[in-house]
Amino acid sequence: MIKDITIANETITPNDREIAALREHFPACFKDDGSFDIERFKEYLGNKINLTHEGYELRFLGKNYARFLASLETTTVVMPDEAHNVLPENVNSDNVYISGDNLDGLKHLLKSYAGKVKCVYIDPPYNTGSDGFVYNDSFDFTAAGLAERLSIDEEQTQRILDLTKRGSASHSAWLMFMYPRLLLARNLLSEDGVIFISIDDNEQGNLKLICDDVFGEENFVSQLVWEKKKKGSYLANGITNIKEYVLVYSKKKSLFNGLVGETNSETETYPCVNASNRRDVRVIPAGIQSKYRKKNFTMKSGEVISDTTMNLVLLSDLIIIDGVLAQELTIEGNWRYGQEAMAEYAKNREIYITQDLYLRRIVNKPRSKGLKDLLLRVGDEAESNGYSYDFDFSNLQSGGWGSNEDADEEQRLLFGEQSLMSYPKPVLLIMKIIATVQKEGMIVCDFFSGSATTAEAVLRSNVAGKKHKFIMVQLPENMDERLEIVTGDDKIQVEKVIKFLNSVNRQHTLDQIGIERIKRAAKKIKDDNPDTTADLGFKHFTLVEPPQDTLDKLEEFDPDENKFVGSDLLSKFGKNAVLATWLVRDGYGLTTPALETDFAGYKAHYIGKHLYLIDKDLSNDAIMAIVERFETDGEFNPENVVMFGYSFTWTERETLQTNLKRFKNTEKNLHVNFDIRY
């Protein structure tokens, strides 16, 4: 556990994640001494890829340090909010809210959710000089020690440490802050996943370059433009900026099937699309009809249709007789609907071919690819389910996309204040972004959760018939400490937040605003839709760093001396915190409970392939009960017995292992792996 991670972190280097990936997929390219054979690696690549010696990247102070931070394992413990999580509206919820540093949060999430998150939206600090951003990742590295780990000189290392210790808001500090989080976020995305990142002019150029680095320039989808207000301030004496951006990157662009930034309206322009890019709405009549040059035409199996546009290859002959498709059209290729959908359209004869050999789908309604159309469909479904907002969205600023003013109004309606948070995003904007992904039942993650606008957007979308789940992460920034360092309007804003938190009897931390918002939004949604079955609850967890005295005790612990410090550790966090940390580490996520199981009075927890033993005092009767359960219950087959090392004597561990080893040579033929965690 914590001790194991601390020991492992001592050997971590910035490129460990990349080396591990190479070892997994190209083990033959590593020599006996551990060195990497680049020439053999080139042979594996063959002529499938063009190698180049040219290079282009954004370089900044601390880039290797940022990669190093992404490779380190977190030593934080996942503490469930037990009183909150057992409430009727939360006990079966699949939504998650994490109070903690998002760097730690992402590392925990990757254990269970890697490759499972379809949509990420984040609104990180913009580093404008007035948004309160300072670099706040604090690690106790010495200049000499860090220089050795990063393979750089101590002078450069000291410059990096200066950035981290003085709370710098420089461009390098911002990039060093964002880079490891984006690296981890990429691994969180599914293969067809997409990330949306809000940003303004101040760091937009730098963000684009590090995203090209992290996600690959080829996976850039679009840069959307959001009109945050109709006109600039009348107090401004120069050019005022009324727009911000949303950068869009996919994990693999070839698999991403979202429709972003297009419109087919003759009369309306959307804020993310230039007016010159409008297209006419077309209705294609149902029925198969050839648009070929010749009345009768044949294409043989294997021929390519529109290679430069859609790259579709026929799997069977295409025969046109008297202008009609004469046999089933079976295709393969790479189109916006994906292979499975295209095969279904072909089967249902919903595809036609144009005169210039373009393949098109036949639809019975206007063919529109705009973001607004996608959300209107959500709105139509919502209206049929009785869903409504509490104020009129038909008159929203910025052409129906929401504005800063609208976001302030949303907060006023929820909190009774004009606005508790600075520069919030409107719910409608996030709903439209989520709608572009065109996927039901997906996980939506926001690890800069702020006032939890994204969580509310997910809940409101679900009332419209979607079945999304959210994962929010927010740093529990101490508002009392912030009050001491801010001035002017920022001070007034923080005072307003503290006053509100006092009124609802909550701690003075920023995450409590998000938690309160989700609860209030859920109540409003439920009041408006009493018959809804949407998941409007959430489970809450807090990431806690062990205090130094506990770490010292763990460091000094010697399992061979049979000294119990487990009770000390459990008293700090509780048994459920250890269990929750292990469950997410072992891939079970944060919302799947383990079954408490009684073995002659000893309480263990069982789920999937794992049996967890945490409490001390494992008696002989309990050991025999575990063995008997293996023998008599055909459904009880945990392959891993995980033991909290501080709670057990050597005799207890050895007795259990000896008794369970014999199942390998029995009819059950079960090999039980013992995992002692410290």
C-alpha cells in the first residue's frame, strides 16, 4: 500500500511509463542488460511508418519534471464519505465526486477507469494573472536528488524547484502544472474518447502545442470558439475580447465519431462556426436509386469508392440494373458512422451512391450535423419527459450557447447569490459539448470541477433520456487561507463563498461549493420531474495524504518483529478507506461494493477475484473457515488473497498460505496468489 508505493517511487524516472509500454509490446527489443535496441525496433516498424530525423516540439522549463510527476504513484488514501454515501439517493449511484488534488485523483482513477472514459471536459485555470493561478504541486525533493532522477544539472533543477516553491504563475509554471495532468487524462480516455479543454488567449497557443505533444497532432479535432458575451465592457479603452476557445482532441481521430463545429442552416450561424461555412439543409428521399454515370454499372469486390474522401472498399460486387441496386451492398471502411453502423445501413438498403461515386446515407429528415441540432434532439426528448429549466433559455446570450451572464444567473438560482464562483461556464454550453459526442451511457469526467457545472449538465442530460455517469475531481482549496492573500474584488468573492458555506454548515473549502450545487441541482430536477428514474445522486470520496508521523512509523515497521502498527494506521483512516483504496487499485472502481463475509467471527471482504483481509486477530478458526469456504462453495474462487501487512503476524500469514496452497493440486486446481500490502 503506502509503504510499497513509497519504496517504488524512489526508483521512478521521467520515462518509466513509456519504457513500460515498450517492454509490454516489444520485449524482444530489450537486451539482457536492459538497454533498448533501437535498430531492432526499426525492423519491427518495417516500412509501415516513415521515420524522420526532424523534430518539432514545445520545450519549457520543467518538462522532464512534469513527466516525472506523472510517473510517480500517489500515496494518498481514498476515504469514502460514509454518511453521505449510504443515503438512499446515493447508495446505488454510479456518479463520483472526489475531493482532492486532481494529479492524485487521476492516478487513482487510472487503476480502474483507464481506457473507459468517453468524454473529458475541463476548464483549467487560464493563468491570466487575475484568476488566482499559482503552481501548487509541492513535493519534498532536494536539488541534488532531483538532478540525479531527471539527469540534469543542479542549477537547472534549482530553477524548477524555485518555480514550485514560490508559487509561480509564469508560462513555464502553468505548462509544468498542466502537462502531467494531460498525460494522465489521455490514458483515461477510451480509444474513441475525446477531451474538450476551455481556454482563453493567454495560454491558448501553449495549450495547443502541449496537446499536440500529448495527444498527437494528428488527433486534433477542432478549436471551437465560444462567444462568452455579446459585447465588450464599456469601460475598456482598447480591443475587448468577447470570445474564448474549446480545444478538442480525440484519443484516436480515426475512431472518433462525434460531430463538432458544423452547421447546415441557411438562416442561422452558431458561435463556433464562421458564417461562410453554412450549408443547406437537404432532405434525401427514401429508396435506393443509382446516381451513376451509366444506367447499368458494375463494380467488382475489392474496388474502392471515393478513396480520397471516405476510403470505402466493396466486399461484394456492386451491380446497378436500370438504375436500381440489384444486390446487397456490403462495405468496409472508415466513415463518420463507423463500420458497424454502416453495415447496418447497407443491410437495410439505406445507402446510395452519387454520380461521382460518393457514398451517402438515405435519411427521412433534414441532414444536419450542427451542435445545436444535436442538443435540440436532447431538448425534444426532455420536453416530452416534462423537463424544464427554471428560467427561459430561449433568450440566452450568444445565440443559445449560454454566456457568462447566464452562468451567473444559474448560480443565483441555485445558491441565492449573484455568483459564488468567478468566470463559471453555463450549463447549456457543457450540455451541448456532451451532446456532440453522441453516445449514451458514457462516463463524463471533469477533473477541474469548480462549481460542478459539468455534473449538473450530466444530470440534466440524463433526465432527457441519456444514461451518462460523471466523475468530478476538485481540489479542496482552503478559503480561509485564500482570504488572507487576496485583495480587491477577489477578497469580496472569497468572503461571499465563506458566508455561503457558513449558511449551509459546510467546511470552508472550494469542493463544498460543487457538492452543494449537485445536491441543489438534483433537487430542482427531481421537483420538476417527479417521475424521473435518472441517477441524481453521487458517491463522495476524499483523497488524504498520511501525516508524516504515520509515514515514519510505516517506514520503521519490520514485519518479522510482529509489531502491530496497523491499528495506528487504521485509526487514522478507517478500514473502509483501506478497502476503497484497494478496490479502485484492483480495477473495481469507486462505486462497486465488496461483500462483507464472515469467517468464524472474522470480517473479510470478497469481490470478483479478490478476498481482502484487513482487520487483525485472524484466529485459527477463521483460517479454517476460509479454507472450508474454498472447499465447499463452488462459487467462491478468489485468485488473490490481499492482506493488510501491518495487521498480521508471520504465523498467521504462513498458516493461511500453507493451507490454501494445497488447492493447486486438488480437483479445484486453484492457484491462490498472496498479496501482502504495506
